[in-house]
Amino acid sequence: MTQEWISSLATAGLAADSSSFGAVAEELVAARDATVVAPLNDQGVIRASGADATGFLHNLLTNDINGITPDGARFAGLCTAKGRLLALLLVWREGDDFLLMLPRDILPAILKKLSMYVLRSKVKLSDATAERVLIGYSTPAAVPSTPTLALGDPAAGLPRFGVAAVQGGQAIRLDDTRWLLALDAATAGSRWQQLAASARPVGLAAWQWLEIAAGQPRVVAATQEAFVPQMLNMELPAVAGVSFSKGCYPGQEIVARTQYLGKVKRRTYRARLAKAVLAGAHVFAPETGEQHCGAVVSVAPSPAGGFECLVCVQIGAVEAGEVHVGALDGERLEFLTLPYEIA
């Protein structure tokens, strides 16, 4: 992401925090009902290159990196030795290299953490955020003809987590309605104009709502080390961020024990609330008293008014039907459906 790119978006009306192009409510409705395109300026990219890059990442992340083909991508987590998530990344190949997308607020710390493991491995890690412009594209009905017009024929028929070369870079299909474009910084401006001609430009507020509606978790600075992967539904096929057939990685023993010997007591749900809260805010229930029973994962304004969030909560508290944000007498969450079942 270059200053030229940022300046061009500002000229088009994008707010300094990239939240919207000046009409949040309209953009949210468009994200729900129409085709939209969003500059993902809150995301950054780490590049991993070198002869040992595949094995290096495979031995550190929760998913099977060895199995990533040039036409595929995967979500994966980086955990502490106690199985707590430090980051959730989208990983895909670019030639012989790997690109890892993650929130920019944690990128420097994660890059430093990964670099500590390099030792004598033939791996080079670098911040490639300036090299790639990241754009989100969403259409509410997964009709192939719609993305074909804007993304190009290769992207239209992609399976989930499929990767295809498109004009100016790569397209990754995230789910039935959402795509990620990773474009060369030099050509991103002209590509944006093409996309914006057939899709409504929206800011991060609308894109993050789409993410919440999809039940896709994220880890930011405020929630690092707050969750083990299963708390964020990562082992479920709809999120697909954990492999239990690969070898060891930091925290693997805890993650495997939770899966096979224990019971997942907390899950991530989608909920509505009237007032905004910050990611990491604790939630409470009568069953647990003054002891919190979970935490907010992510929050965004909703096209229906108010806000929506993903929230990690004790299953029993959700089944009892009463969960409050911030304190026992805080706002009560209204739980919504997710597009996938929680086992």
C-alpha cells in the first residue's frame, strides 16, 4: 500500500480511518443488498521467501501449509506455547513465496515473533504491505456472472479458498459472497476504477460487518492471547483454520488436547447490540456472576441499525439466554444466526 494509493482514496472521499466514503448507513445497506468493493487498509502482508519457507511456516502455524498449492489459500493461527492465539492469518502462494495477510496493528510484533524462529533456516521474512494493495469484493448472491464482469473469468469459478491470477495480481475466494484481491501497488489505482464502475465503494465498517455476518473471526492487538483456536470456531469446516493431521507447532498439544480429551466450553457467536464496544470487552452472565464468561471478538455497525459483533462466550451462558456486555447490568446481547452450525 503506497501513499499514492491512500491519497487517491482520500480524494474519492474515504475517511482518514478508512471507515467509510462518507455515508456509513448507505454503505452498510449496499454491503447487505448489492455488490461492493472495499479498500482493506487495516490489513498488511508479510512475505516469506527462501528454500525452507514451506517447512518453516508449516512448523509454526495451526494449518497444513505443506498442502497449500499455487491455486489455494488457507487460514491459520499462530499460537503461544499455551495454545493462545497471537494472530489469525490468511496464507497463499505467490510464485515460490508465501504471502500472509493479517491486521496491520499486530503485523510488526508478529513479524518479529516469526523472525525469532528463523535461526539457520533458509527463510527471509519481510513486511510486504507496501508491495500489495488489498481490496475486498462482495456480492450478496453468489452468481458467477457478477464477479466475472469485475474480477475476470478465472476468479468467477473459484472454489472457496481458491486463488487465481487476475489483471494486476491475484484473487482469492473467501466464501460464497466475498473475494480478496491482492494487487500490485503500481496498477491498483486503475484496477480500483474498473471495480468501482460496477460495484459500490464502501469502507471498513461495511466490510467488517460482512466479515461478522460470515462468522469469520479475527485477532487484533486487544485480543491476542485471549482465545484458543476452538473458541473462535477455527476447527469447524466453515472457518477451516486448524489441521489435526499435521505435525507439531507451538501450542499444538493444548489445541489437540482440547479437541480430543476435553470439551470446548466457549464458542464464537454472532450477536446484536445497541451501543458500540471495543474488541476484547468482557461479557458476563448470571451463571458466572462477577466472573466474565467470554469476550467480544470483533464489532461493526449493522445495516439494521445499532451494531453487530462476534463474541466468544461460554456455551452454557448462551443456552441460558442472558449475556451482558461490560458488567452483569450491562447491555444484554441479542444473539443472531451464523451461516454455519456450531457443533
